[in-house]
Amino acid sequence: MSRGWRRVCTGLLCGAMLIATVSVGAGEELVQESRPKVELSAGAWISSVGETKWAHNASSVAGLGNPTSKLTYKDVGTNVIDLTGKFWFSPRIFGRLNGGFANIGGGRLTDDDYGSGQRLFSQTTSNISGNNMYYINADLGGRVKEFANHRGYLDLFGGFQYWHTEYQATGVTQVACNPSAIPGLTCNAANTVSNQGQTVITNKTNWYSLRVGATTEYRITRRISLLGSAALIPLSIVENKDIHHLRGDLRQNPSSISMLGWGVGADADVGLRVMLAKSLAFNVGYRVWWNHAVDGTVTFHGTTATSEYPLTQFDSLRHGLTAGLNFTF
């Protein structure tokens, strides 16, 4: 994980430099409830499910369909360690850093290839044996509303998110093969199993996103609160690199296929907080992250030449239960 930690640190520095500034309206004069200057949270994104999908259109080449290829990486049971620090610069203004990391231990890659007329030429599956995921969120925000009778608050924030996912797929199982769909190309017969234990594809995805959102807490009783957070991602840049280790016609370093695009996304958290002591609380909830590419290009790096095609789909999704402890002082 040493290389991963270096990337996390780099993302943290970049995020800190690119924090978006949020303007907080003065609004009506409110009675400020006293609050600590520092809030720290340590928890986990439990048994989260992640999915990355991408597809491209190379139908400009005779015999190929649109989409030409569609790859779906799906992992299950990934447990993410999640850490957050929230620091109040004044009674209304705060900064927040959040980071998480995990090893990806299992899942499946499905690779579909199509001929013209969207006839399925080949479908293969591979096991996802690794590798990792990590992210950094850096936000600046302010308190814009405190509910009557100390029932809670509403905060607005803006900032930067860096989200990295890497998959390693091993082995190939041929699920379907129809050579007539793309004349001149061949594929293994259905149920053929090959390259077991061998890494066949390495996929690395990086999202660089600006986000704006709101966080709220509403106290049902003195000890129990409802929590909510939602962020809109109006602009996100996606950079993806695939290495297809079995393709002798494609470069292996730094990538066989690269993608660059832009898109949008959203993050959401809902949860429940139970106060265990004056400065200690237990949180439980559910989290969803979604990023979607609106436009982009795919470049195939051949050993002798490159070719470029439209990126027709790129989506990253992760969701799952969250739980952790919140400390204030």
C-alpha cells in the first residue's frame, strides 16, 4: 500500500489547493449554540458494492457494432476504512478533510463484444482478485441555519473530490461465442476456461470532481439524531487506463487503452446518530456515490499506431452501509 499512500497524499495536497469557496449568507440573527472546534470521525463503509462500466463506439470500422465493447467491473464485500476531520475556524465557518481506503478482494469482470446490428460476438468473464480503492474529499463550508430549541443545523459546503479505483482481473471463461457476428474474427468456444490465475486485465480509474452540497442533523431526542448529506457534482474529469495483458497487438506500458472524459455525479449519505457520552457518538447509515461521463474519447494504443473512438459510457457507482464513532472536543 505504500504506493497507494503516496497517491493519497498527492490527492490530499491537490485537493487542499483546489478547495472551492462557499459564500455563506448572513440571514437573520440567530442564537449560536456552543460547539467544539474539532470533530473527528473514524468508521467504515461496510460490505460496499462497487461497479465500473465503460463502452465505446468503433462502428466506423466495418463489421463492428455500437457499442463495440462493454466492460463491467463489479466488486462485492469491500470494506472501506473512512476517516474525517472537521475544523471550525469561527462559529460559522469550517474546513473538512475526509479520506478512505480499501483493498478489493473479490468480484467479476464481464466483457461483451458486438458486431454490426448489435449481434453479440463474444462474452467472457474474469475473476476480480484485487486491487484497491481510495479517495480524498476536501471541503470548505459554513453554517446557514440552526433549528429552534437546539434541534439541529443546516450546513452548506463546496470542495474537491479525488476518487481512485483499481481492479485486477484474472483468468478467462468464455460464456458465449458467435463468430458469424463479426466475420473474420474468431473466439473460443463457449465454456472454454483459460489463463487461470493469470492477470488478464488491469483497470485504473481516477475521478477529479468539484462538488457543492448540504449537511444537516435533526435531533429527535437529546441522544438520538437523524443525519443527512447530499452533494451535487457539476463537473468531473475521468481518466481511465486499461492494460490488456493478453493483447499482443496493444502496448502494455503505460496502458493498452486510455480514456479521458468529463461528466457529472452525486454523493448522498443518510443515517442515525446515538450519543454515547457528551463528546462521543455512534453513527450508522447508508452511502451512495455515483459518477457519470457525459462525453469522452477512447484511445487504443497499438504497438505500431493509435486509434481513437467516442466513449459512449463510463459510470462509477459505490454504495453500502456505514458505521463509525464521532469525537468532539
